[in-house]
Amino acid sequence: MLKKRIIPCLDIKDGTTVKGINFEGLRNAGDPIALAKKYEMDGADELVFLDITATIEKRKTFVDLVRDIAKELSIPFTVGGGISSIDDVRKLLEAGADKISINSSAVKNPQLINELSGEFGSQCVVVAIDTKLINGTDWVHVKGGREITDFKTIEWAKKAESLGAGEILLTSMDGDGTKNGFDLRITKFVSEAINIPVIASGGAGVIQDFEKVFKETKATGALAASIFHFGEVSIKGLKNELLTQKIQIRQ
């Protein structure tokens, strides 16, 4: 059984960490490199850095910042935002990223998943899925959650796996930033429908939310942002509590 991972996420805009609610109302959360170093010291298993406006602004992900981050970290980290080609990925991996995350570009061109996994290995290809429940159906959204697609969430997760994705980063747009808990329903559905690791994202507010997502779904990772950024939950305290609940985590 894969041990569960605790993964802080840093949404980057103009070189600064930001955080909003339901993908809107962004506020400053601090320097990304300083936060990354703190999270590593606190026991984070991995980090995710997302250039959240790269696709909207039609520009490439922050290679220079990735290089600076890599100099300071020894734990694995994933980078996403504006990635649309083998060349983009090569630059980010050469700069020090361990994995890359694609969302809008994968939906636009699903064969990109196959191309990247063929070139670099599926272990470094994460397909991010931003999902929202609309009239009883879960739909994939792109462009920072601004645009609905024709893909139903579970079907798209299965397709991404079949094309070579090594992992799914599943974000509930309904839960994002609300601190009302992970969306256990969609996380359960997706994690049981595929055989690759699923990272639950969106809605973490208290330690018990992590306990529930690990006990009630097959998610192997849980990602959070604001509760870590603003000191509401410590990674060390979270891991200690998960251990008391007999949840197998990385130490």
C-alpha cells in the first residue's frame, strides 16, 4: 500500500504566492521560496507550484523561479501552468522540477499526455483536473476554472490514465478555499475508477478533513494551501495526528 502524502500547494501569480476561494478573490500569502523551505522543514512530503495565470495570459511557466526553488529544496516538487509541449517540460525538468502538471493543454490535446509520458516517463506526468458539479454531473473545467469542457470528470480521469498519466491531481472547485472539507464524493469516485495515484485537493480546513479523505477514499495524497500558508494547521501536527489514527504516512 502506498503511504499517504501531505502536499502543500503554492499558487503563484506575479512571483508571489496567492490564495483565493472557489478560484476567485486572490490574496497574498507570501514568498514562494521562503514558504517552500518552511514546508520542507516542517515535514512536507512533496510540494506543488502552480502558475495560475499562465494559461490565461498565454505565457510559459516560470522557469527561472523553478531553478531558484530547486536550489533550496531536497523534497520532490511538481510545477504546472502554461505547459503545452515537450520543450516546455524539458526546460522545467532541467531547471529542477521533479514532475509537471498539465490541465488545459491536456484537454485541448489529449495526445500530449501520451507524448510526454513517452518522452519523460509517466512518473513525472501529472494530469490536473479541476472539477465542478453542475446539475448533478461532474464536469472538467480549464483555464483556471473559468471554462467548462465537454469532458465528464470520471471519464476524463480514465482517459488520462489510458494515455499515460502517472498521477491525477483532483481539485474540487466547489470546495476550493472554503475549508469545508475535501469533496469525498468525487474523490472516492475518481480514486476507485482508476489505478494510478490520486491527490485530493480543495476544501481542507482542519486535521480531521485529512483523516476522512484518507480513510474514506483511495486518495494517496492530500493537498492544501491556505491552512498551511496562514498557520492554521501545522504539517508536523497534522502528521502526528494521522499517525495516532493508524494512517500510514511518510515520515
